[in-house]
Amino acid sequence: MKKNTGYALIYASLVLYILGGISIFCGVALMVLMKGQSYGDWGRMDSFGYVLLFAGLSLTILGVLFMRIIRNRLSGG
């Protein structure tokens, strides 16, 4: 694998990890602070919090898996 491709994959996995963490914290904040409030006809805000929480968990796990795969592939051993 080329070195430039390796760095691009490293940055992509780091971005996934960070976006997942931000999404988790935003989801928890929506669940705690906006409990019971509705957002027009779209639904309650704590429901959006659950969606953000689990989407953030998925992104974080995906980022960690990418980091592990890239580390094993680029280390040369």
C-alpha cells in the first residue's frame, strides 16, 4: 500500500472516530436536556437523541476498527 493512501485512511478513520464521539455527546445532551419537547411534526427530541447516540456508537466502533486494520497493514509485520 502506498504511503499517501495509508495517511488518507488514517485521517479518515480519525475523522470517523471524532464524529462518532461528538454525535454521542450531542445525543446524550438531547436526551437529557430536551426530554419531552417536540420538534414540530418530526417527533420528540429525546428520540433524536437516541438516534444520535447509537449512530455515534456505530461510527466510533467503525473508526476504531479502521484504526486497528490500518495499524496492522501499515506496520510491515
